[in-house]
Amino acid sequence: MNEFIEVERYELFREPAYNFAFDRRQFMKVFGGGLALIVPVTNLLAQDRQQGESGRGGLDGNLPQEIGAWIHVDQDGSIKVYTGKVEFGQNIRTSLAQAVAEELHVPVSMIRLVMGDTELTPFDAGTFGSRTTPTMAPQLRKAAAAARETLISLAAQQWQVEPSTVRIADARFVNHDTTKSLTLAEVAKGIKLVKTIPPDIKTSPVNQWTIEGTSAPKVDGRDYVTGRHKYTSDLRREGMLFGTIARPSKFNATLSGDGPERPKNSTEGYIFQEKEFIAVGSPNPQTAARIAKELSTNAQWQAPDQPGSAELYDYLKKTASPAEGRSRPVGSVADGLAAADKTLQQTYTVAYIAHAPLEPRAAVAEWTGDKLTVWTGTQRPFGVRSELAEALHVPAEKIRVIVPDTGSGYGGKHSGECAIEAARLAQMAKKPVKVVWTREEEFTWAYFRPAGVIDVKSGVKNDGTITAWEFHNYNSGASAIQHRYDIPNQNIQFHPTKSPLKQGSYRGLAATANHFARESHLDELSALIKMDPLQLRLKNLKDERLRAVLEAAATRFGWGKPLTGELRGAGIAGGFEKGGYVATCAEVSVDRRTGKVKLERVVEAFECGAVVNPTHLHNQVEGAVVQGIGGALFEAIEFSNGTILNPRFSRYRVPRFADVPNIEVVLVNRKDLPSAGAGETPIVGLAPAVGNAIFAATGKRLRSLPLAPKGIQLSTNSG
């Protein structure tokens, strides 16, 4: 059962401003006839710089402060919307189309989005950080609203009437008594007009939405389920070769000597070498892979000794840098501890995990003279263009990056390694080249979600008042490191360290780690003073949005009701990130004989402002819960001395159908607040809720993610 709660309550929602702009000359070069509307600089919500995100992009390699967005009405009446955002499963193609259709008063089916093409779309820093809904959607609403008013004025001119007597209904212009009508094509035909959008253009208020706020079907959904949609790995170019890279045996390895000898029976492939870069191109992908494997085996690699999983957490603490100045102590932790009736100090750890996208990295590169076109699945097409320009020493304006709708990313496709490999091979071979990473390459040579160590020290009174909070995160990141609880004395710090593995963005970034440590520790405090975990949170909470989702989840879950069955327990956790708020209740059972943990039921309440598409938002929340099961219970990268030990699905455990519990989603619809992104925040509450439920079932407190990769040893307890 799913529940949809509508809340009409006013509350300010503030974030820093972010500016968009565009290149007018590029725009005029691309478009011909029809009606074009250009979006000027407007204040939008800020995109936080994320750990692992280089921020590079644009023609000069620096992160521009502005981005442009526009709408084009073709002479046939079709509507194209251009955005640098990309679609990789989060369904923004549909939600952005809804935003434009809402303001233009046309069906969603009339809107066609052109996305992630560096030659056609405006610069965009990237599709990450749950920023599309709060930044691009408002911008496109303004563009569409201005388009509507301009088109109405043009129709009124044709009829020689006042614009106020004309409106758009069912994608047609009608006069006051509907005796006259015009199509979009009839109004736009023969017009070459560029019009600046007024800065005070008004968009439809949420309570008047008729298209947004509804569960519009996924745009082009049939193409995905029938296999008609073409991913990068499906693309073919005339004369194309398949490329494979000869990888070193370990991380940080260098080539000894001039390189490996050419293998026997390698006449069906082209072997290319440029310093450490050794690759094979062949009309047959299996041949390319075979020759590359032989080259890699025959090559002499030298690599330094490197730390492994066994010593990871000690290594992170030993290599820690001074805390970054993102937080200043509040009050005095020492005084808060002295005022407490009880104190607690614990350490929590988080393992590296892989993104494991359905579609591994893939790229097709083709040179036409001195110009390069690359098709690749990436969250940062402009960033990858800059990486290509830097690696190949080619001006960025001679490089075009096109992003086909991509088979998932989860923050793992920010960088352009595969695109660079394909482009270098294509340059050497003087033919188009496709490079598709194997699953083992994806697991080994992509970057990981950062591992981390988190130390927490706290003090609490017997009545549940938390008096002191000290929180130190080593390596995993600062996202959501600040909490929403009302604690008078606190010191919260993030300490960068030297990571032994390549690490970067992951769905939710460090919010998963920081919420796991924080919400687990709160549960430990409640056990310490024998207070209900929900009541402890509510007692120390003034943030009404977090309180609302906690209460919504607890009500739907039936928090406090006894559970039937042996070794069953319930846990709760609250959270926030990227402008959204979430609360998760989890019920688990533990097999007394094997120690296996089974997630029986999850109730998650989520609030991200005004809901744009309820069904697709529900899917996002449910998907985050399913993905979170892996990181909570069993996902972990194992490595030793520069080698990944579990680089394939047969050794790396991801959630399976049998692992999925009954999931109930409660959407808290705040129509009085701007819509926030939903791709990341719903994942942050699952791990602590599950850990807290395991404690409730067994009395055993687990402080390391993953919690139970091989089940739980029930012979002894640790409290």
C-alpha cells in the first residue's frame, strides 16, 4: 500500500543563487527558421561542489558561472527543448517535458527534449547532486512561459486583436469566444525571431498545475522495454573497429622496458602503443579482447606495495589531513559532556563499494579531419569534452560529445576515461572505434564510493536531552555531515585522507556514511538511557520537515506495535540531503541457526517539496531503497596490494529479487515549497534503520557497513 499525503504549509526554503547564460553566436549558428526564445541570466539554486567532481567544463577548461537554456518552435509546430542535462534512468526527460508542457498548455507528447549534446545544448556542469529538478525545471518553466506569451502576441497580431483576448487551449490558439483558432505551426511559420525572456515572467503556481503534479507516463517508455532504444554500446559507424585496452596487473603500475612482444596469431587486430597506453583494435570484439589479454600478460609491470582491505581503516586515520574548515564548533563539547548524565564514544566504518551500473562504460569515437565526435554515457558531457581536449591537445570547440540516454550512473560516470581511450584509438587507427568496458574493467578501473571512518562522542541527560555532539569523518566526505537536531554543544569536522583506491561521487555521496554513523549513534543513546528511539529524536528536534517525515513513516509503519516471530526487530532513521527529507522504518528477521539477516519490510516517507510526478517519484524512492540494501548488508570492495579481489558479480554481491522486502512509500507533498531533486536523498536512511533493527532483534550493535555480509554471529553480543 502506498500513501500520498498533501501538505499545505508555508515554510521558507533558501539556497545560494546559481546563474545560467548562453553563447548567442552558437545559438544562431545552430538554428534557422521558427521561433527561438533565449533565457537570460537568472538566479537559480546553487550546485554544491561535490567530492570527486573536478568541476572542469566549457571551452576554457574552467567552470563557467552561467548556463543557457532555450526552446525552439519549429515551422511544423513541433517543440524542441534543449538542455545540457542527461537522462540515465532518473526520468528527467519526462519531468522536464512536463514542466514545459505545463507552461505552453500543450500535451507532453508535443515536447521533444534534446539533451547532453555539446554542439546543440547549452553548457551544463553535469547531471548530479539532484540539481535538475530545482535548477533546470524552473528555468525551462520560465522559457516556456515566455514562449507562451510571445506566441499569444503573434497570434493576436494575425487576428488584429488584443493579446488578452487570446489563449492557448489543447495546443491551439483560440480567441475569446473560440470562433477562431490557429495551430502552433501557423503562428510560427516563416518567423525568425529571437526574444529575450523578461526577468519578471510569471510561471504557473503549483496549485494550478494540470500536467505537473500528475503521473505522466515515461516519455519514450515503449522504446526502452521493447529494446528499440539504442545505448552507446549499440551504436555502429561505417568501418568501425572494436577497441580493447591492455591493462596493467595492479593499480599504479608502470611499464618496464619498451612493451610486450606482439602475440602470435594477432594478424586480425591492430596493436597500438603510446608510452603506457597499449591497445588493440579489430573488426571483431572477441579478437581484440584476446590479443589485449595476451599483451597485458606478456608485459612487464612494476607496481609499489599498496595497502589492502585488512589495514584500510587504520591507514585512513594515519594519513588524515587537518580538518577542513567547513564547520566551526558551537558551544563547548567539554561543557556538554560534563553536563550529561551519560556519555558515549563509538567508531563507525564504511567500506568502498562499486557503482555496478547496468551499462558499463562505453564510447564510440570518430574523427572527421581535425574534428572529433564522441558518443558516450556520461553525467558530464561538457566535462568529458574538456578532458578529451586536455588529453588529446585539441581545442574544445573541435570536439563534440553526445550522450545517448544511458543505462544508469549513480554518480559513477562523471569522468571520461573510456571516451579518451576510444578517441585515442580512433586517432591512431584513422577509423571509428568503439570501446566497451567489460564488467571486470568496470569494477576495477572505475572509481568507488569512498570508504570512511567516523568517530562520534556524545553526552545525553536521562530525560533524553542531548547535551554534546562531537563528530569526525575521515575520508568519506562532508555531505550531510551537519545534522538537524537541536544540540547546544557540538564540533563536527571532515578530515580528508590519502585514499588507496580511486574514489568519487556515489548516489548520496557521503550522506550515506554520515547518516549511518549519526542515526546509529542516536539509537545507541536511546538504548543507553532506555528511551524509545523515535521519542529521543523528536525530543531533540525543532526542524518541522524532518519531524513530519519521521511521524509519517512511524504512523504508516505502526511504530511501537509488537512484532510477531522470533528474532525480529524494527529500526528507524531520519535524514535530509539535497533539499529533501526522508525517514525510514525497517523490520528485519535473523535466522538463529545461520545468522542470516532478512529485510522483511521497509516504510519510507519522503518529502522533496512540490511533487512533479507521483508515480515516477515513487519509483525513485523504491529504487533508492533497493540499491541501499546492498551497501547496508553485503556490498564491499575487497582489495589487496593494488588488486581488486572481487571484480565481477559472481564475487561482488548486489541486491537480488530475493533480497527485496515489502516496500511502502509515503510521499509528503509540500505544495508550498519548490520541488527538490529525488535521486539521492531516499538512499540515506536505509542502512542505519536496518542496523538499528538488527540491534532491536538481537541486542547486537553493528557499526561497520556492510552490516552482515556473511550473516551475524549470535553467540556473543556487543552493546
